[in-house]
Amino acid sequence: MLIGIFYCSHTEPDSVLGEIVRSQQVKSKIPQVNLVSMIDVLMSVLTFFVIMSMNMTGGVVPNVTLPELDTEGTSSAAVTPPGPPPPELAVGLDAAGQIILDGNVIDFATLEPEMTTFLATEPEGVVKVKADRDLKYQDIDSLLVQLAEVGGDRVLLVIQK
């Protein structure tokens, strides 16, 4: 298809026609993007990451059988253990990092014998630590470590939503 031929006195008509043909060939060599192939590759990559993310979540530990929960006659809400709740010793930690027991500010040296007596008299008892929201976790953790040395696994950190 010829759009137009211009005749110049210093060139021959064949060379002008050759220039037009060459310019059309250059235009036809512009790369084209094949969208179908690109979409196929993107879908394959997306599928790979979906499968990998599904495999990485779940945290299944091999060769461990978890106990079954008998949910007959219960709702889908959290199941509470039967019987009365265990006795508790409430220990507070205020925003200044002071230990509070029964509304009084005390130090750890005073808390330790109180806690030992409570745990000895109440074999099912637990020590619940209630800390102020504004405290850094490092401050809470240092108290939990000290309490765990006295009470072992009967020391709990209370978290409220």
C-alpha cells in the first residue's frame, strides 16, 4: 500500500519507493506484547504462592495426636472446665511499675512469702498478674520471671481486650 510518492529532482523514483517500503518494514518490527501468555505466567505464579501459603499456615506437627474435645450439648462458644474456678492470688503492677497486693503497694521481698504461703495452703491456687496497659513488656516480664521462680507454672498473666 503506497500512501504517496513525492518526486524530487535529485533522487530517482525507485529510491523514494525503497525508502517508503523500508519505513513500513521498520514499523512492522515494533515488538508486540502477547497478553495471553503474560496472563498465563501471572496466574501460574499466583497459583504457586496460594498453594505455598496454604501449606505454610496450619502448623501441623507430625506424629502428635491432639486430644478430642467432647462438644455434645455445648454451644460453639468457649468451653469452661467443670467445677468452681481455682482460688487465685491477684498481683497488680501499676503504671509506675510498683507491685500491688490487696490494694497496698509492696516490694517483691514482701510478696514472696505471701505467695509461698498462698500456694502452700491452696494446692490448686494460681497467681494472676494484672499489669497496667502503659507498662512495657520488659517490666512485666521481669516480674513474671521472679514470680515463676516461686510459683512455677501456677503464675498467669491476665490480658483483657
